[in-house]
Amino acid sequence: MTITIYHNPACGTSRNTLAMIRQSGEEPQIIEYLKTPPARETLIELIAAMGITPRALLREKGTPYAELGLGDPKWTDDEIVDFMLAHPLLINRPIVVTPLGVVLARPSEAVLDVLPNPHIGSFTKEDGEVVIDGEGKRLA
């Protein structure tokens, strides 16, 4: 079973997602996409597999989004992909790929929808939010 996470270790959501994957019993392939951005073809395939538009994958907070004027609807999907490749920080994260699907794990518990073993027991995020209680009930 191969699970891949496009990960930013400085991001709490990404760290929580990675922890859930590991708690499910899987050790994913970790791609630190800021160090190793995906190829154009890969990024396009990921976007298609998630069933979203390139614009929906854009990250605004803490990125050059505003200074590049990316809120302007004039940019085409291809141009948005070009911006993400030139500035990987614009790619929202984490993206998780499993045999069951591809998901932008925002919130992090969205990863449970594509894990082969989503019954990971109790789980509390770094910030103290309980996602799964002691009885295995998903709260978020």
C-alpha cells in the first residue's frame, strides 16, 4: 500500500494529517513539496484527481497571492498552475494520495476519507481539538 503526502513540516494541518496517516498503521512517502515541487504534469493530475480547479488549490495566507494579483479572475487555469510551480508556497497543503483517492486534507481529518484503515482510535490535534474520541467516534 502506498500513501503519499505532499507535506510542509512547518504547517500544523500537515503535521496533524501525517500523524493520522501514521496512526492508521501506514508510513507514507513524504514529499516536502517546498523543497521538491511536483512536476507540472503531476500537479495537474493531482488537481484533476481531487476534482477541483487550480484556483481552488491556491493558498492565500502567507504567500505572494496578493502581490501577484491572483485574486483577479483574468488568470487562466494554466497560468495559475504556472504561478504554483514558480512559487510552490501557493500550493495549498497537505495533499494526500492513497489507492482510495486524492484529497486536500483541510481540515486534516479529511484524510480519514481516503485512508484504507480510517479507524485510527482516539486522536487529538496539536491544538487540543479532539477529532476522534476514546470510543472511536469521529467528532469533526
